[in-house]
Amino acid sequence: MDEVSTTLADESFRRAFRPRSVAILDASNDPARISGRALHYMLKVGYDGVIYPVNNWRDIVQGIAAFSPFQKCLPPALAYSVSYSSRCSATC
């Protein structure tokens, strides 16, 4: 691989595995629940990107301000989203 190809591959890997922002759909306040584990682990390891928990019923999830799926205020440049529920009506 030449230097340009290596740089592009590195950037693709970084975007996939070190996104600058993540939305967690139907994020739970309970880290023991499957829908709360991703947020819990991201906080535990010190994820340095922006986390957007999306929750229908809570304003704060695990200490982070949450978004309602009915709000249209998630950033358009969102890098990654994770969903653990088929009930979540958000479209990201």
C-alpha cells in the first residue's frame, strides 16, 4: 500500500471505530439494562466524543442531558448511532 492509501485506510478505520459523536437511541438510565450498557461503558472508559442519549421519558440519562426522539435537534453531522430497542421512533 502506498502512503495515500494507508492514510485513507487509517481515516476510514478511525471514523468507524472512533466516531466524534454517537447517538444512543432509547438509552436507559440503568447501566445494567442492555439499553444502558453502551452509555455506561463509554463514560467508564472516557470516550472523548459527544454522546447524545435519546430517551422518550427522561431529561437526563446517566448524568447526560437526553434528547426526545420527537425533537429535531440532533446535529446533522452525527457520526454514529446505536439502537437497542424496536420501540424507538427516532430517525437518525
